[in-house]
Amino acid sequence: MGSTNYKFIGRDIPRRDAEIKTKGLLEFSSDISVPGMLYGRIVYSPYPFADIEEMDTRDAESMGATVITPKDVPRKLFNIRLVSVEEVTFKDWNVLTMSPRYLGDPVAAVAAPSEYLAQKAAEAVKFKFKKIYRPVLDAFEAMSLDAPAIRERILKGEQEVTVSKNVGAELNFSEGDIDRAEKESDVVLERSFKTNRRYHFQLETKASLCVPEVDGRLSVYTTTQTIHNTRILIGQVFGIPLSRISVKRIPIGGSFGSSIQTNLVTLISVALCLKSGKPVKIVLTREEDMYDHADYEMHLKLRIGAKRTGELTFGEMHNIMDIGAHQVQAYPLLGTALGWFVSLYKWKNILYEGKAVYTTKTPSCAFRGYGAPQVSWAVESLMDELAEELKMDPLVLKLKNYVGLGDVFWGQGPTVRSIIRSDGVKELVERGKQLIGWDKRQPPSAKKGRFRNGIGFGRSFHTSGAGGPISGEVIDYSGATLKLNEDGSLDYITALQDHGGGTLEAHAKIIAEELGVPPHLINIVPADTSITVYDVNTHASRGTYVGGEAARRAAQMVKSKVFEAATRMLPKAVNPEAFKIRYDEALEQAVVYIEGMKDMKVTLAEIAKASWQRNWGTIAATVSYRATSAPPTFTVFFVEVEVDTYTGTVKPKRVVAGADLGTPINPKLAEGQLHGGFVMG
């Protein structure tokens, strides 16, 4: 668009879904019901590590319930996340299993005409266990020689691989000469950091409804950030042509990464639907949802070196990652953890070793920030210690060495690199230090008493998708369709999900800005996989940057077609490039016009009607777009905390937060992200 004099972008326009959300009228997957629907319940393993010899489902079936066990579903291994290319997709999942590897591993499922009957039928399924093992709850224990094998063989792509010492995936990287750099360092620090597993606690628990249509198709209403990958996985697992599957984009009640994948509840609802021949709906309880997913636990061992001048000489990170009982995106996260580490500061010489380790705990999946908070916390903490060792102001040390304008940014690991073309870190730091009173802070040694205040500073960043000059191991492209209606309004069709960040509203404003029409004329069409072109996922902060660019390009193409039609309607207009579009409040229409020529104007509605009536064809455009960069959004936080030196309790007292995010599409929503990011950590 090339201008900062925007009409809609950067303005706080109320979200169109705000009222229906506030009134509780927006329907989520758990709210949707159809006639003749059965209610599904999942039967979970009561043990975290066991092998089942047989199941007895006769009592459940005698209640009239449809029951499925592992023998009723395909046995081919898969991964529930389809974002990486096939060659680096690790597969260890089944729909149901006879060998549960975490507490709450699904081993059977039932469907019945009422929720009560479904619950009773689920409780009636009996097991005979072949063996119950001691659970393995620690990644380091899991890698020991005497630890039992949680998984023995998995698939990498379509190739079977053997799992050794419960290490499901590894990624090692080095650049430069660490040994030489260490010898040349004046200071070397080494510390270990551990981050805990966290449950996402999104507002909506996972749900899925699978409906068999009269023509043999399946319609699926489910909690997901990726309708196309969900359809692809259903097709792969059950051998159903994708043209016979329609996955609907249903509003999602928050995610924080918990539905970046196709949730297992979706596949189980499909399996029950296929066996019963009836619609089946499953809604997880909060306890069941907690079985389903968690954040990754990371053990980070860091070593860094520096000269007395503050120049960094090397950075070394060893990452032992507890992934739980299954791989969702373990290998990609090993790569992004490396990317976050390398992209924070100019280490000059780098060594990274990463291991994704199986334990008998809840499977881990993406969590807000996708490893950046964990790595940033560890690195920033150690940089603070280095500053103290060098007797330097932490701000000076960090600004001296940070990766910024003109440097290489690893947006999603070593295969996704691009050049940083804008950087407001120094401005953010300067403004933040003034607001927090950084130069007036006292050192900890000057404080007395039980409660002591201190001021700290930390910085981080996140990527905008996974695009790079060269297509890497991560699939990252978006699709958009835009159609001009016969009354001058527009339909916008995309597979992207909005899980709370206002993504689709941002797209509407981008389209409005490109076309010169107000956002209220742009209808965001309820979408499904049958009417949308492929879009990989609403994740990695790519929804606005990548998906929004696809929308802008579609608007650009529609505008070009509008101008071509206008030249046919206005014979004196020989140059389509002379046209502009503005909204006429009196007409309540967007008008195509030429500056300074009063008689050279026509409304969008008139253009659309002429295209229809004169058989010129529908004015529409469909775009598939892959970004060739993944620019970072830099963040800085200054926090004053109060520490209870008796109990160790830390309370934040004041926070100054800032982000270099370019031009915010929706300023209030961007501000909300800073608040939410701070609270969630």
C-alpha cells in the first residue's frame, strides 16, 4: 500500500463479533448439535505406562452404545500436526492404543443417544492388562541405560526408525570454533535453567462433531487452528478422499497453541461416526482436556563467553526437552529454540545440541511464543549475570550485542533465515528506561529489610510466520479469495482461523485499505475446506503478516479488474491507472473516479451490476502466497518487582512494555497482546 496515511489501518474500529461474544451468542464446536446425534465419550487409560492384553466391551454394547477399540481403527502411525514437510515429520500416534504411554491415553471410545448413557457405557468398558510399568517422569531418567523403552520404533516420514534411549528427535548445530573462542574469552559463564510444563487453560475445551451427510460426505465441526490440515489428516488416517470431507471453520474459544494440531478428539469422533453411521459429538471435560496437551518442559544448559569490553565471543546451548508420550512438533521446536538463541545476540561462535525425549507424561504441543519465552528467559538471565561480572549496565551490554538491523534472523530455525530490515529496539529501550526510572535504580546491596524492590530488564522477539528466501522444512503459505458482489459489497473467503487475536478483522481492514471501501462492506464468509484454498495454520504469528498479504494481493487483483470494467463503462477513461476509489457517505457506496473529472465516476455496485448484466464475468480473485521473510517483532519489558526475602515471593509492582511491530492494524488489540504476554510469561 506504500503509505502511512491510512483510513482504516491503525484505527480502533470495534470488532464485528464483539456484541455476539459479549451476549454469549457466538456458537463454538461444543454448542453445535444436529438431529439424531449421538454423544461420545473417550475411555482413558488409568495407568501412564502399560500394555493392555484385552478389552471387554460387552456391557457397554448391551446398553446400546457404539464402541470402538484399537481393532476398529487403522493402525498406521501418524503425527497430528502437519506443518513440517514429510521428510522431517515424526509419527508415533494411533487413534486408539493398546499400549498407553501416559495417564489419560485414549484406549477406547463409545457413543450413545444421551450423555448419561455414554458416560455409563464408557465406565462399563473393562481391561485386562498384560503389564503395568513404572512411569518414567524425568527426561534425564528416560535417557539412562536402565530406563524402559517408551517407544521402540516410529516413522520419520515413511521410513521406520529405531528410538534409542527414548530420544525421539535430535538436532545439533555448530558454527565457528567454540574451543578457540573460549580460550580468547576474558569471562566464561555457565548456568542451567529449567522451565516447567504448563497447561494452556484456554477458555474452550476441545470438542468435535462429525456428521455423515446423505451424499456420503463427512462434515466435521471441530476445535482447530487448521481446517485444511485437519481434513488432510482425516483422509490419510481413514483412507477417505478429501473431496468427501468438509471441515468447517468454527469459532474457537482461545488456544495459545493448544489446537495448532488436529486434536485426537476429532479423529475419535470421525471413527465413531463411521462405525455408527450417525452424527457423533464429543466435548472434553476440563480434566480430559488437561490429559490432552501441555507445554514443553525444557532443561537448558548455557555457556557464554565475552571480552572485558562486553564483546560476546561464543554461545553454547544444550537443550533437553521433555516432550511427553508423543511427538507433536518436537523436531521443529528443537530448531526454533536454536533460532531464538542465535537471533537474540551476536555470539560469533555457536554450539547447539538439542534432544527431544519421551517420558510417560501428557504430550506437549505449541504454547504461546513456541519456545521463545523459555530461551529468552534463560539467555537474558545469564546476560544479566555477565553484565554484573563485567561491571556493565545490562542495557549497554545487551544493546552492544543484540541482533538487529541488517543482521540475519532465524525465524524458525536454521532453515528459515532472512535479513532484518527494520529495528526499533534502541528506541524502545530508551523510552522504557525513562518511564521506569532505570538510571535511578539502586543496586541490590543497597536494599535492607524483608521486602526489597528491584528493577529488571528483559527483551525478546517473535517471528512473523516461517517464510524465508528459500522454502525450508516448514510449510508456510496462505490463501485468500475475494469476490465483488452485485450490490458493491464484497465476500472474503479464507481458511485462516481467528482464535482471539482479531486476525480476520485485520484482514478486512487490509482489504478495505487497499480497495478504499469501509470494512463493514466486507463480509467474512463462514468457511470450510470445500470453498477455501489451502492455508497452513493460524500459528507462528503469521495470520496477519502472511494471511493478510494474501488478502491484500487478492484485493489488489480485484481493484485492477474493477478499474478495467470502469474503463469499459466510461469511454473517455483510457488509462485504468488514473482511477481511484473512495467511499461516498451519501450514496453509501464506494465510488471509482478520476481526480478533477466530475463526470468520470461510477459506483462499485454499478460496476458489479454491469459485469453481471453484460456477461463480463464475476469480479473475483484467488491468491496463494508464500512469504519470503519472517520479520521479527521485538519486545522489551522493564519490571519493578517486590521480593519477600523470607519466602521468595515475587510481586510485580510496575511494568513498562513495548513492541516494535511496524504499523499496528488494530492498536488496542496489539496493546492487549502485550498485557496478555506479560501475564502469561
